[in-house]
Amino acid sequence: MSVAVIVGVGPSAGLGATLCRHAARAGLHVFAGGRTLALLEKTQHEIEATGGSCTPVVTDVTAEEQVQALIEQAEQAGQIELAIYNAGNNYSGNFLEMEASLFEQAWRVGTLGGFLFAREVLRRMVPRNRGTLIFTGASASLRGKPRFAPFTAAKAGLRAMSQSLAREFQPQGIHVAHVVIDGIINGDRIRNRAPALVEQLGEEGMLQLDDIASTYLFLHQQPRSAWTHELDLRTFRENF
Ligand SMILES: NC(=O)c1ccc[n+]([C@@H]2O[C@H](COP(=O)([O-])OP(=O)(O)OC[C@H]3O[C@@H](n4cnc5c(N)ncnc54)[C@H](OP(=O)(O)O)[C@@H]3O)[C@@H](O)[C@H]2O)c1
């Protein structure tokens, strides 16, 4: 059985869950990792309703043993062909009053989790000389905006690590890619946190979940003579 492992899976209208549905549609058995079981089970049910298969596994990506257990469980079910590190929360605040713990937490989720996940996945993929490992980035991966120092540092670190991994493991047959999502995703997160911004941007001012996920599957399906390491996605309206 060919397996996809996707971590950072939350609400149905979020990127993690959408990536799970697309991977299942591509014929992969999906291991969905995230912190909230009810949300993971919702994704499982959605996938099963359309004939796919999914195993929800509660996983905190910052907990080494939990990441190891997830990858071990997935490999016992089949061969991991696609692995996506999608976890990320947007940490921001007044820098002068910021607690060091906030900065550290952003790094744990944004960067350390990516290291733990990639290491476990690559330990399985490298001996087979095949597999795809994709990291989700953001505008912050490339440039720091005011108030977003912790998030920027974390995402930039993840991006830098992905480059290092690509240069080390691509020659061994592993496709390592980093996707810069440059804009607001039209999903639950923004709808719940900033409905006024959703109103202001309108549908066309936000990235659509299915359109982003299709790109990840495209990356996974690229032939090895023409691999992309990094691509950026933004709406036609975005200033950049
Ligand atoms: N939303 C945007 O506009 C936007 C824009 C650019 C880039 N991105 C990036 O896109 C990715 C997905 O964003 P999204 O907004 O669509 O969210 P999503 O994919 O719906 O959910 C991401 C999930 O990551 C989870 N997560 C956070 N910390 C975790 C941890 N320690 N262990 C396991 N899971 C954890 C969150 O869980 P909890 O619900 O428990 O916190 C959340 O459900 C993120 O990497 C984000 O940085 C998002």
C-alpha cells in the first residue's frame, strides 16, 4: 500500500485537511496527524465517503516520540510515498513585550517539528531512494513583517532546512520541495479570526484550498528529470 503522511491537519476547510483529501483521491492511504482528534476523524469520514482511506493519529509535531510513533505506524501500514509538513501557527505580537516562550513555541512548531518529521520520514525513504517530502511555507518564509518576528524566524528556518535537505537527499532520489503560500488562504482560520478581512479581500483576493492542494500533488507527481524545489503561490491580485 502506498501511504501519504500529512501533519498539521485541522479543520475541514483548512490546508492540512484539503491536502489529505487530495492525497486520498490520488490513491494513497492517508495518515492524518494533528492535535484534535475530532477534526482528524472528520477528515477521515470525508475521505471514506468518497471511497478513499485514512487513519487519524493525534500527533503533536513538537513531541519527538509522537512523531516517531506516527511514522512507524504509517510504515507498518505501507510505504510512505508522500510526506507533507503543514503544521504552522501564526505567532505575532508586540516585540518589546514579547515573552521568550512565544518565540520558542513558534520555533518548535515551525522549525523543530519539521526537523523531527523530516528525519523520521527520510530514514524510511532514503534506503528505497524514492519519495516526496514537501514543506508548507508562507510569505514570512521570505520576508519579515512588523510584529511577526517569531513566525518569520520559524518559517525562514524551515525553508533553509528544506534547501539543505534537497541538496543532500535529491541525489539519493528523494524529492524535497518547499511551497511559499504568499497570501491569505480562504479557510476556517481566517474566516474565524478575521471575518472583516475576508469581506475586504473577497473570494478572488484569497488563495483557494483546492487550488493549493492540486499544486502539492503536481509536485509529488513530477518526473525526476524535472523536479521543482520551491514554488510560490499567490492570487492574481496579490502585490509582490
Ligand atoms: N492560513 C493562511 O492564510 C496561511 C497563509 C500562508 C501560509 N499558511 C501556512 O499554511 C499552513 C496551513 O495553514 P492553515 O491556516 O490552512 O491551517 P490548517 O492547515 O487548517 O491547519 C494547520 C494545523 O496545524 C496545526 N498545528 C499547530 N501546531 C501543531 C502541533 N504542534 N502539532 C500538530 N499540529 C499542529 C494546527 O492545529 P491547532 O488547530 O491545534 O492549532 C492547525 O490545525 C501553515 O503551515 C501556515 O503557516 C497559512
